Amino acid sequence: MYIYEEFGKIIPYTTLMSWQDKLSDENYLYVQKGKEWLKSIEKKFIIFDKSLNNKSFYHSLMTLLESWGTFTPVNDGKQTIYIKNDPNQVVQVIIDHIGLCQAVDGHSKKDEIDLISSYCVSIREKCRVSFTILQQENRNSSDIDRVKAGMTECSPDGLKDSGGPYNDCEVCIGVYYPLKFKLKSYQGYPVIVEDTGQQNPFLGLRDRIRVLCLLKNRQGISDRVIPVNFFGELGIFRQLPSSKQITDWRPYLNLNNLSISQNINKIEDSVQKEPQKELNYHF
């Protein structure tokens, strides 16, 4: 994503990882620029790549918060406040995804999720920490009865394992995939178009469309949908214009067809100056 947004160069993840062919010399130079950017921001990230349960979650987070600030008793010890060492510090915690947590102490999966969610609320209020919890949709939400009734969009009832995080959150956004339900159109956006046999036919937006469903918003309006252009090879979402404003859908099938404001010459010049040579890369 960074390489595209900065230089206008599209390098899909499969190419980046050399799953089919090794990187070209040109792509390697872009990847090197991307690595420089990652190194410049990596000190801002702390990644826990291990099994999650309520105890490990609470202990890991509280240990970090204690290193970044001080918990101070007030009101004769009846209340505890948190004072950051750096008042401008912003802490964003992402759980991806909460359904992977491991239940402990005889808890059910729902109990474990609800307890983690309650910790998030407590720490959010006391320490001014923001949480983003990713949660899967229940597969039962795609049963035939819902499809026949036209009830295929995301809903709070479709959240898998527990509704606790939804009840506790300030904002809930669902990502809806019309193609999954074989819809021919969605609010005027062509999802599936039949092949008429013409040369280079437009077959619909298909996997290039997603819909962001604002299911909950305590600070404003909710129950809104936002159709977006999705490019999975780079993980990019872009809001689509109103379907009534679009006369040609083809530009929305490929990132190369959409205008970008990035500086796309900065690294291309250096690519042209590099001597041609064969390189072997290992990751």
C-alpha cells in the first residue's frame, strides 16, 4: 500500500513475497524504499503474536501502560487515575481477531470475549486508550431464509461468538461483500453482469465492491451504508461516487485507471540509472 500511495507502483502481495517469480530489479528498488519506511515507523508498533486470553491481554497491556505513565490513587484511595508521562501520546490497541482468543478457567468462548471487551471499556475510560476489535460474522447469517428476505447486509445479530464487543463499543462498522450473496446489483452498483459475448465485456464490479455498514455510532448517525471500491491486492478502500454519477464502470476495476496524486517519478528515475543485473532475493 505504501509503495502505491507514495510512488504509484502496484506490487501485489503475491509478487512482493515472490510466490510465483522472483522480484524484478525494478520492483526490488521499490521494496527497499518500502522497507526504509517500515523501519522509520516500526518503533511505534508493539506486536503480540501469541495466544490471547483475558489474563494475558490484561497483564500485557497494563505492563505497557505502567511503563508509559503512573496510576495514582485519589479521593482517599477510593479512585485511581492514570497520568501519562507524555500527555500527547496516543495509544491504539488492535485485536485481530477476537474470535481467536483461548478460553481459560472454565470460561466459554463467549465469556472470554465478554471479559476482554469489559477490560477494554475499563481501560478506555481510565487511561484514554482506543481499541479496535475485529470480529468475524456468523456464517449462519448467510442462510437461505435471510437471502430470500433480502437480509444479507451486516447486522449486530450476525456477530460471531458474542454480542458483547458490539454492546461495549462506541462505533461498529461491518464490511459487506455483495458478490458473496450472488447479487446482480446493489443500490444501483452492478455487481454481476451477464456475458453478452462482446469483446472485452464488462462483467460487473464483482470483487471490486464492498459496502461499509455503520451499524452503531454513539456520537452521531448510524444505520448508514457506504459503497467502496476495494483492491484486495493492496488492501485499499476508496469511496465510490453515487451510482447515478457513474457512466463508465471500467475505471473502477483497476487501480491503474484511477487518478492518484502521488509523486511517481522519484524512484523511477533511480530505476533507470540502475545497471541491469540478475539478483537473488531471500526473505
